[in-house]
Amino acid sequence: MMRQICLTTVRTLAAVAVLLLSSCADWVQGKIPMDSDKLHGSLDEMLERTEETTALSAPGQLFVTQGTYPGTILISWKTVPGATSYRVERAVIKSGEAAEPEESDYDVRNAAVYGATTYRDIILSNPTANNEEYSYRYVYRVMAENISEGLESPFTEYTDDSVGWLMPAPQAVEAWKGKSESEIRITWNEVPKAESYVIYRGESEKGLGMEQLGSVYGNTRQFTDRVSVNEQGEEFYYKVYAKIGAQLSAASSLAMGYSLKAGAPTPPERVWVEDGIGTDEKSITVKWDECSPASEGTITYSLYRTSSVDSVYTLVKSGLEKTEYTDNPGKTNVYYYYYIQVVEKVEKADESNILKSAFSESGADSKDPAIGCLLSPPSAVEVNDSPAEGKSKLRWTAAIGSERGVAFQYIISYRETQNGTSYPLATGVSGVDEGNGWLSLEVDTKPYYSVTTYNPIVGKQSADSGLAAPVPDAPQNVTASKTMPPANFTDAPANNNGVYPVLITWTAPATGTAPAGYDVYRSSNANSAFRKLTTTPITDLSYIDVNDTAKAGVYYYYKVISLNSLNQGNKGNDPANDPAHNARGYGALTADQWFREYNKTTLNSQTKLTLMHKPNNLDKVGSETISGDISGTLGYTAKVQGFGARITMPYTDYADFYVTGTEEIYFKLNGNTNTTSDMSANGSMDGTVVCTGMYPGTAGYDAIEIKGGGAGGGYYVVTTTDLGGNVIFDAAHVDWLVGEER
């Protein structure tokens, strides 16, 4: 089998010189026969190169679990040939509606997954009944990498299969409270994909010591617990699990239930909240009709509540004798529903009997619910740009209770510093209705805003909302270095691919709010697939990108986004709309790596020559000129010189390759690579090639030795510069073996 050998230009030229020398000697003296078995005896063999991986494709068949596990999401993808690791990134959509995220929404979950094409993203290490993460959507993308080769693939594209979510615990679990003497029915909401549900019961309000009652199929969302006579009137606590395969969800919240006992009282016909829709910032007053006891009993009341965010029944107060109570529930922006249970204590012949009514029909599903909410600030406030100079558009959500007809007003306040004094900016405003529950108002631009809800009927106001701040303008003059000398970097050596870091600099926005920090992003595509490099915002106006995967011959594009002091921001430079390519950068190369990249053009150029590949050595003598794939020429002249040979190979504006993904020349060559050899197959090379293009520099051949018909020692003299002519390496000695590595 033909040996596959990858040799440098030097060995090729030396071999040609020896072949010419042998041919000329045989021709002139008839003493030195050709030995075609020697390593340098076949130029075609020497020029045959093994296949190299030059690019990675995006991982295929990305699959993300959707509601399969309660606390984790499993991501899997297809193996990418040539990849040694994979980068996994995730964006979180808290609205619960799947939508394609912005580039800035993605964060790294695992920078390098080795030896596997799966990743388990742990979102909840201890999932519970009501984690808000159940309503989130998680969007994933994966990139293949080969760090040692400096290769990275595009990210996987956004599809429905790239969106995942957690398996929720059953929600809205309800148990009958005195609706029957013989049974307690438990109901719950559907869990998507559930194959079955498992029901447990216990007597502890903390959920201790519970035992399994039974299970039902996934298309059933209720279970009936048959109650014995001895269990009537006893309070039980229930929890439900969803099951998919062998996987159980987290347990639902506990639901208290009981069956009626004979003679139990009836609940009040009417329970209501007295003016409780946003009339007080701390309390809600609940009232109910009085109930009459049996002749020998006494009546007390127990007050319970649920909420719009938690269906668990909370005992507010027991043993109440009056028919009203003022509750301080604590949470704003929540609706509360109140229930009354009548408790009758009957004394009979040295024994007492406790009888409990069913709960009043006053919950969320009632025709006349006992509902209330605290006077609450807007749940969300944001600041947008305004076309008017010195103005901003303040947006906020309408206060809870607005949808029930309460005409709230709002107080707009501002601060000069985040923790400074708050000053009123506008009072008694209603805002412009923008639909979907949002209001807006154009206001003077200030560093920080908050909004307070005011109820003009009772003359009270809520606490302040959270702070909102204007988003700073994009930074200016974002510039990425191109082959910057490594002396400009401190403790930042070249990576394994011989590529030094890139320095990104910028200036603050000329107008508007000064940014509190910046985030920096990088992509090998000017339009998309930017990934965040900064783990926390930086306050400097520069950033050093130590890119372990950077590879020679690849442009990298940088985006810098300004952030306010609340770490909010969405304005940055646009690398795709940057004609001067200021935000495009790439690192300088080590002298050795520079020569390897340059040598790709020289090797490729020689494959086009015909004389040097002739099978008959005498036919190799002569001259020819070939053209570069992009521009220029390479000349070849082989002639007898005394009892030796002389080969000259001049390059004139020669170029074969573009920079990947562009029409910009990678290396353009001008100069000579010459070889002189004597009768003993020893000699030397001479000449200098000047290179322009992505990596300017020169390669000198005067110190290369020819021994026994091949390159046998010495070094190349390499000088490299940046695009401005500043010297990176001056007359560096690159060993003659560089470029022959497999």
C-alpha cells in the first residue's frame, strides 16, 4: 500500500534537486543510477496528504424531554464526526409560552460535555408541589467542538424539539369537606402525559405517616375514599402523585377533607369580603351570616382561605365567636378566597361531641365568592425609549383589582441613585391603556423609577413597586484586535492551536444614561449564534477573549451590550452592519503556527506543477508557470548547474485560499524558494517569501540545510506583523521539522 506522507515545501524542493542531480550525473557521467525506492524518490507520494477535519456540522436530532422528569430535563443529540466535546446552552422563558429566545437570553449550562451526547440539566434538586419552574419553558441549543483543532460547529437551530419543561406535581388538589357522610372525593388537575395517579392519605397536617390508598389511570382525575362510620367527622389529609412509566412527580400539596357526622350543623349561606378589593395595603375584613346552634350546643367558626397562586386551604383562625374577622394575609398581587366552617360543641351526659359543618360555598368556583386583595403596587414596571428628547416611556401593569372595576390611580416617583430618596414625578395619573393589562406614560428621563397604586375612594396608597431604570444606549467604537502582539496580553499565552487572545475595546455611549456594566458576546457568524463570554457584567471598557477553541484562519465577531445597574440591557453594536469590520477580530499566531498556515499555500501550489511530477527524471528539467486559484503565478525552473542542480521557484501575487466564509485572501505570496544541490546530494535553500493577507509576514529559507537529498537541518527565519505593520515576531527561528507533523 502506498505510504501517505505529508512533507513540507522544503523536502519537496530538496527531492526535486536530488532527482535532477541524479539525472544530470547519470546523463553526464553515467555513474549514479536513480533509486526509486528511496523516500524522496516519488514526488506524487510525498505530496499525497491525509484527509483532515476542517469543519464540524451542527449536532443533529436534538431531543429535549418535555414533562418527563419532575426536577431535570434530559437533552440528547447525534454524534458529530470529528467533535471531541459539546457545548450546551439554555434560555429560560418564564411566560410559559415557547418562543425563540434572543441571543442574549442563552446561558452556558455545560461548556464542554466530553464522551457523551447527552446532558441532564438539574433544574430542581428537590422538587416540591408548587415550584414556579413548572410553568417555565427551557430552550436548549448545542454546539460541537474540537478544541485541539480549534473547531466549533454552528449551534443547533430552534425547533419545537429544542424546548423542554418539567413534569409538574398535580395541582389544585381538592378533597370534599363535609359534602357526604360516607365518602370523600379527591380531585385534581391533569398532568400532561401522566399514565396514572397515586393517592395517599394520612391524619397529620404535616403530611407525616401517609399510606397509599390506591391509584387511577391517567385519564381519570378523581378518586373516592370510602369512609367508615367511625371515621365520620375526622379530618384526613391527601396528596397525589402523577406517574409516567416508573417516574413519579413531586407530591401535590396536601388537601384536607372530611365526611359529615350525623347532626352536623350547616354552613352560613353567605360569606363575603367587606370592601376588600384594593382598599387597604395590609388587611382584608371577612364577614358571614350568623348560624344558630342546636338547643344544647354552642357555635364557633373557623376561617380558612386559599389564594389565586396556592389552592392549599390555610386555617386563618379557629374558635371565632363573632361573625367577622380582619385578616392580614401578607402577600400583594394575590386574590384571596375565604371559607367558613361552623363548629358546634354538643354537651351530653358527661361527654362532649364536636360536629363540623361543610365548608361554605364561597371559593373561586362560587357564583358569589368571598374574594379580596390587598392594595398592591404594579407587579411589573419597565422603561422604554421615547422619540421625544429628554423623555422616557414608562410602562407598568395595572394593579390587581382593576379588572374587577376599581378605578385606581398611580403615583410615579423617581430616584437619582438606586438607594436614594424617592421624589414624586407625577401623581393621580391613570396611564394610557396599551392592552394586555399594561399602562404607560411618557415622563422625564430619570435614573430610576417606581410606581405606587392609589385608591382615590379610600384615600390610601400601596407600597412602591420594584425599581425600573432606563436601558443604556449601545457602546460606541467596538473594536476587536487583529493579530495583536502577545506582549499586549498579561498571562494570556497562545492556545493549543497556536492562536493568541483578542482584545475587545469600546467607548461609553455618547448620550443617555451611563452604563453600569457591559456583557460581551462572540460568534464566528456576524448575524447569529453569539454566546456570552462574561459571567458577570464588567465595568472596564475592554475585555480580553482567551478563546481556547480559536483557530487560525477564522474571523470572530464581537457584540458588546450596555447594562444598567439592575443588569438590564438590550442595546449593543451590530457586527453584521459594520462595513469596516471593526468588531471583527482574530488572534496573532505563534511563529510555528504562522509557518504551518503559510505552508498550506506553498504545498497546494506545487500540486499544480507538471514537470516536477514527471516519471522520467530528465523530463523534470525545464520551466513552467502555473496560476493561483485566486491570483498570481508560481514559476518553476530546473537546470543543471555544474555537477549539481539549481531549482528556482518564484511566487508573484500568488493566492489559493480565501478566509473561511469570505472572499478575502488568506495568504498572498511574493518571493522565491530556491534549492541548490551538489554531487553528494547535499546543499542548501535560499530565498525569502513576503506574505500579505490575513497574517502578514515573511518566510526566509537561507538557513535550511539539504542533506542526502532532503531537508536535514536548520531553520526558517520567520517575521510576522499585525495589519498595521507592527512586528509580532522578529526573525524567529522555526525548526525545519515544523510543518511535517501528522
